Amino acid sequence: MTESQDLSPLFQSTDEQSEPIKAEVKGNLPSWLTGTMIRNGPGRFECGDTSFNHWFDGQGLLHSFHIQDGQVTYSSKFVRSESYADTKKRKNSIHLEFGSFIAPDPCQNIFDRFVSKFWMDEVPFDNAFDTVFTLKNRVFAAADSNIIFEIDPKTLDTLDKVDFAKEFPGDANIKFTTAHPQLTEDGSLINISVTHAEDSTYDIIEIPASKTGKDEHPLEGSKMICSIPPTNGVGYIHSFCITENYIVVPEAPLVLNLWEAYVHRLKESGVADWFQWIKNERGRFHVVDRKEGTHVGIFTADPFFTFHQVNAFEREGKIYVDTCCFHDHTIIKQTYLHNMRSPIIPGVKKLDIPDIRRYELPLKELGDVKDGKPLDKGPDGLDYTVLHPGVEFPTINNTEKNGKPYKFFYGVGADNQKWFSHLVKVNTDTKEYVTWAEPGGFASEPVFVKAPDGKDEDDGVVLSCVINIPDETTYLLVLDAKEFKELGRGVVKGLTPMSFHTGFFT
């Protein structure tokens, strides 16, 4: 490695590529592989004369690699949120941002701004920069927000907006839903609503599968399953997991300081500054019975922080929870843009690295929803097993194995100087692993696509978008999932910003 490596191109604004362009295909793509891989991630980091501070502030940009008959085309479009519209017409944003202070709307008087009960009554947080998923046979872009956007998977056009706070049936007080809902076998969607108020709860909601087709409202038939009281005030929950019979909600000792939220205008702070880590507090796993809709157990663990879950399943009297964990929340501060854009210097720590951990929750200990049952520790003093170190953005054969016993996960390799340097496939039974990497290449979250005649769990391909900084190219990478070797790629000229999450749609 040279003395330093410039990563700033991965975190720079770009223009959208609204008209599809043909990629140069190298190698041989499987003849059966037909569909569209869509990535979502930050793509614009400025609003007029103002630059955003945090990676999570960037405006949501959708990237499409369409695959058909062995050919690949690429296009990209921004999600047409109100937040994005403001970046086009204002000198500074008036929308809530994760790591940037937002100046008051000049159209509001001082009293109106001060007494606004919730920040979302002032300006909507509708920047859908994080995930893409299917709801009632339609595709939506989302983030941790009450607003999601329906998109056309063929054109990437923004079709409609759904506001959970205004449109969810009943009297539910929904302010945020997580960016990572869980799709069940019957096509229904489970998610968690987080209410940021003095009487906050984690509300688990369910949206049934479509019965009538595209004319049906996305939230039709939705209901509340269960409410969970936070331990020490509302926390930061980005994802959760399900099994056949249970919903498992991880709760880190990172909580929202409501006072910091209320006075953020005076202190000129962003959302990232409103959270505080509670020292000497334990992490928790809340367990909810899916069929009964009841909170049936709490297990406590040594402190952890998590963005993403791998999977969970039931076996031999236990719930196994595989999750991507940090020791604390430092990574939130480390993902400010000034750090993400800074050069890599050998020997200088840049980012904390997560482990893929397996926690074992004994079903016989369910029943305590007050104090919680501490998890047993092994001879190494840990209450978890490390399946593999240095992995983020983990994915599995989600269609067949979500909530069930599984063998393989795929992810993006990370070390304490840079993330995205390689892809990895891990065998959870043996802990054996294999990697793919290319000099100068930075890979996005992988997605598994099952072969139509596949029998084994890993019969199929793994897709990822790779950004090669020295070559100034971006390409769709197609790996044989079983051997984890390259089958082919579709290359376009130019660099795209690093994204977060990926979906494949047929």
C-alpha cells in the first residue's frame, strides 16, 4: 500500500444518469439471470452553498443495473422527496438531517419554531437514502422515517409518497419506522415504529400482503401487534429480526436525550448529537410472540451497538440471533464526512470494525419482561460467539432462509482503516470463509439471487456494485455464490458514490 489512499471519491456528490446507458459486459453472465439490481444510498451532499456534515445526510440516489439476455444497462435517479427538492432550489436545507444543523425556516416566526412539539411538525424528514424493499407487490425506498416512497423499478421514477404518521389506520402515534422491515413467508411486512416522546414505545406493526393488487393502499389492513416499553428512554433501532414464532428486537444502551432534541435549534445540533451512551448499562434483546402479539421475554447482554442483523432462527430450545455488532456507538461519530473522505494512512485507525456475533436466547427462560435474564458467558468471558470479524452489510438467501436455520451469509469486508475493501462468504457451521477482492475496488452490499433450478442454499449468484477508484469505473459484479468466483461484470465509465443497501427485483 502507498503512504496514503484517497477515499474521497466514494463520498462526493454526483449527477443522476436518468437515461440508461449500456455497460461493457466482460465474462459470461448466467442466461437465467434477468432482473434489476437497485442500490440506494447518499448521492448529493450539498444544498446550495451549504455542505452536509454526515454520510447519512446525503440525498437518496437510486442506482439500477438491469440485466437481460446477458446484457447490462445502468441508470440512476434521485428519490423525489421534499428534502431533495430543497437541495435544488434553496441555499440551505430546512429539513431535519442526521449530522448537520438545519437553519430555521425563514417563513416561520420565532415563537412557532420554538414551541413546535416535535421536530417533524416543523420539517418532514423524508430523505429516503437507505433501503429498497417490496410492499404489496410494489417497490419502495426508505430510511429511518415515517415517510417511504414508491418507485418504478424499471425507470426509477418516484411514483408516490406514503406517510405512516398520517395514513396508518387507527390512532397509532407513529413518528419513525425502521429502514429494515421484515418480509414474511406470506408476503406481509413487519416493522417497528419508534415514538420519540416522553411516553415512548417500540410499536411492532404488521402490513398484510396485497389482496387486490396495485390499486390497494400500501397500508391497507395494517395493525399494531405489540408495544414494548424502552428500558431507559427511546433508543436507536435500525433493524430487527424474526423467527418462525418470534420477533427479536435488539436494544443498545444508546438513547435519545429529549432535551437535546428540543433545544437543537439553540445549540445548532443535528440528530447524531441528540443520542447519549449510558455507561454501565447492558444491551437487551426483547422477544415478542408473533402469534399472540405479546412481549414474552427480555435477555440482557454486555453492551453492544448494532445497525444490521444477519438472521435469527429457532433450534433445540433456543433462539439464535446472528447480528453485526460494535462495542459501542463510536461508529456514528466516525462516519462524518470529514473522516470518511480523509486519506487512509497505514497504522492510523479510521473506523471501528464490527463482528458478526451469535447470541443464544434460551426459550425456557422466557417470561421475564421486567429485569431481563442475563445471557450465560463462555470460558472466554463473552456472552456471544464470533462467527466472523470485520463484516458489515450482511445478507443471506433471504427468500428461503429468513427466520430459519441457515448456513451461509455474505457481506462487505471491513478493517479499522477502510470498509468495502472486499466481499466475504462465511459458513456459519464451520466458520470457514472465502473472499473476493480487486486492487482499487470498493464493493457495496451483496445480494443473493437463487438459480431457478438450484437445490442447495448457495446455488445461485451474488451481485454487488464495485467502484474502482484508480480505473474510474463502476461495475456490476456477478459471482458464483457457491465458489465465490467471478462469472462476469458489466462496466460503466465514471465513479458513483458508495451506497448502503441493495435489492434485486424481477
